[in-house]
Amino acid sequence: MNTSMIKSRFLSNPEDIGVVAVGFSGGQGKAGVDAGPSALIESGLLSQIQNELNYKLHGDDKVNAYNDLVPKQDPPYRNMKNPGTVSAVTQRLSEQVYSHAKEGRMVLTLGGDHSIAIGTIAGTAKAIRERLGRETAVIWVDAHADINTPETSDSGNIHGMPVAFATGLAKEEKPEYFGWLKPENMLNVNKLVYIGLRDVDAGEKKLLRENGIKAFSMFDIDRYGIGRVVEMALAHIGNDTPIHLSFDVDALDPMWAPSTGTPVRGGLTLREGDFICESVHLTGNLVAVDLVEVNPSLAVDREAEAETIRAGCSLVRCALGESLL
Ligand SMILES: NC(=[NH2+])NCCC[C@H](N)C(=O)O
Ligand SMILES: [Mn+2]
Ligand SMILES: [Mn+2]
């Protein structure tokens, strides 16, 4: 098969892709999400990207566990669980993503729990500012808004907070607790758009409202259809903006992605998820993709596990241009 990918106008090496495989679960409490990237890779995702989609791969072919970064003691801080670990891992990750993005490559990050987006967004935002003098937009596809501050969070799990840190709505000076995030790492709230929301905490709703953040819930998708929702989401960002797509597999209905830590019924079909990814690819503005929260060990049986991994691979391939004829 000879695929004709749309070459992103914001990449100087659009056929090159930097892969970062983040075997990390410290942003939440359930073991197993650290095995997400290896499951995706073992099912053949990287060879598909290389051999069918014709990208030149750089970066990780094995999974980075970041064990050297885990502090001996990591007590809660401002209600956050594992704050020192998540901060250190996302800081290292931001440097990895930055180094790929700085080269003008597409960056693909395989998680891991969604806390890792603190690092991926920090890395792309900084590289795109330096290379192009532009802000990066983020399309966050998720059942959850993940915009709790340490103070609004009920769980203390940092995978429910990455957007708050990425946008600066959660602030912290101490470098060992995300104080390493600098203005050049930050995402502007006007450049953020959500798709797929259906389980948003009360404190998060308030933050979305107060900051005028654009969000398309499952209600909007039922009302307008996925086609118009994606159109409106892209219109909000503007046509001339680099896009970082952060896709939490739990945006999909558990029918398609049961093997994830915080499943919520009433989600996207796999086809709707693929459509979002295809549409973002077609803009020619995509610069980075995260796929997170695949947790192979939470499946009730092998079939449920395989289904989730297949769905995750499909989303990534669609974002990278597989559906073009
Ligand atoms: N990335 C995720 N799956 N996040 C789920 C977050 C759930 C809940 N809102 C919390 O703050 O803990
Ligand atoms: Mn989620
Ligand atoms: Mn999430």
C-alpha cells in the first residue's frame, strides 16, 4: 500500500516521527497502564506506521519506565498523589518531546496515564514557539476534562489535573512539583478544545465556564453529529495553528475500549473516534499526538484487552493518515 499522508505545514520533516513510549502509571492508582505502550507496540503499531504509512521512525522502540526518576519518598503535596514522581517524569518527557519537535518531526507519545500530557504539551508548546513563533492548540478527546487543580480534585490523582497545569490554571513555584513549567511550556486556554466529555466534576465545570473554554460534550455530538462538532472545534482553533491531539482512549465507549482505568458509558463509537483523528490529520496542522490510558490488565478477558489495543492502534493510524485513498 502506498499511502499519501498529508504533510503537516508546520513540520520541517513531516515524514519523520519521534516516538516516545511512556510506561508510567503514577498519575493514578491502578497498576497496569504502564504496560499500555508495550501492548500497543507488540501488536504491531510501530511497524504499521513505518511500513504501511511510510514514516521514518525515531526515538523509542522500547518502553521507558523512568524508574531512575522515582524519589525514595513522595508524600502528598497540596492533595496530589505521587507529586514528585509525576513532576520528574513529565519534566524528562517534556525534554524528549521537545527534542523531536525541535527537529521538525511529528511526535507520537504512547501512554501511560494522562498525567503525561503535562510533559508532552510542555515539550511541543516550547518547540513550536521557538521554531515558528506560534502557539500550539490542543484538541483534548476524553470522557473527562482533566482540568482539576490540586484543590478542586476529589481523588488527588494527577491524571485528572494535566490541563490545569498545562494552562497555568494550577500554579506551583517549587521546581520539584511542576514549578519547572515556564511560560514557553504553557497552553493558552483559547487554544484548547474538548471533544467527548461526559464525566466532568463540579469544580471542573466551574473552571471551564469561568475561563470560557470551548468544550463539546457527548450531548453536542448527539445533537450536531460528529462531523459538525469536529468542524466547530477546528474553527475555534483557527486554520493557521499547529495542533497537538491528546486522545484518552476512555473517550471511546467502553464497548470499544473497555480496558481502561476510568471507563464511562455513553461514549464515542470507534468510528467517531477515528473520524476525529482523520479530520485532524486532514487539516495538515497536526504536530503531535498522545494516546493514553490503555490499561491491558483491566480487561475482563483477552478479547476485551485485544479490542482496546486494536482501537488505540486504529486511532493513532488515523491521526497519521491511514484512511486517505
Ligand atoms: N485521565 C483520566 N482518565 N482522568 C480521570 C479523572 C477522573 C476525575 N475527574 C479525577 O479528577 O480524578
Ligand atoms: Mn478520561
Ligand atoms: Mn484523560
